[in-house]
Amino acid sequence: MSLRELDMLLGRLPPPRMRPEDLDALAAGWPEALDRARIVGRARFSDQGYCRDILHRTAGWEVLLVGWLPGQRSAPHGHGESFGVTCLLEGALTEVVYRLAPGGQVMRAERHVHRAGSVFREQPHTIHHVEHTGRSRTISLHLYAPPLERMELYEGSTGTSHPRASGRREPKRSTSVR
Ligand SMILES: [Fe+2]
């Protein structure tokens, strides 16, 4: 599936909301169903931080392409109301999952390494951060429904941390290609 085909498919899906099961169905064939070579050609990179491009966005969902260089990472975050599916197109990412402790603190609970071809899911209640711990570039494709309008952000990257704010924080670089 090329980006154009993915775009056309998404455009045919009934707005305004994609349900979690629709999202699963769409991503069921990933990454084989994707035209990986063409999609990775769209990824951008910067030493200032990971590059995040919106490939498709409606009121009900959005598709993002993220280019990561070694050492780049997201802040620990929740997902508001959004369900997500992420596919590693190239390279590898380490996902650190946190659990919510009484009092609203979060503590590190699990660590997963996702490599090229892996697909992982995010629930609204998932709290995690994602980091590039490899040596070469990494490219990930993300589908969120609804779009990530609201994220809970947490201070700190180790141990226990408190929510910092609610609301979407713009990444260091984010552009729409549509
Ligand atoms: Fe996330």
C-alpha cells in the first residue's frame, strides 16, 4: 500500500470517528501491506529533535511519520482519548511503559524494544516514552484515532514523575504535508 493508497483508503472511511477495532483492522496487514520503500523516503531528520510529519489528518484520525536519530526521545506522556497503532518501518525504538501510582505519580514498569516490522499499540491510558537507542536512523508510522489533540505530559525521564500539564505540546518539528 502506497501513501496515496493509504490516503485514499483513509479518505473512504466513515468520518468522524474511527473505532479502536477499525484501527486494528486497518493496521492488521502492516508492515507488509505498506509500500515501505516509498513511505520511508518521505521521512525527515534533524539533530534538533525527532521530525514528525502529519501525512493525513481528519477530525477522526491522523497518520504521522516520525524520523528519529540516535539519542532522540519523546517525553513521558499519556494519550488523552486517542488509541494508536505504531509500525516500525526502519531501525528500532525502545518503549518504556509507566504505571500510575496512587497520588498521580508514574513509575517505570516495563521496557520493550520494537524493531523494524514491529507493530505496537497505545491505549488512551497508556503512559510511556519512546526513545531511539540504536545507532542508525529509525522511521516509525503512527495512526491515532482520534488525533492526538490532548496528551498528558510527565516531568522527568527516570523514576517517579508527576503530570506536568495537559494539552498538546508541539514537537520540535512538526509539519503537515497535505
Ligand atoms: Fe505515545
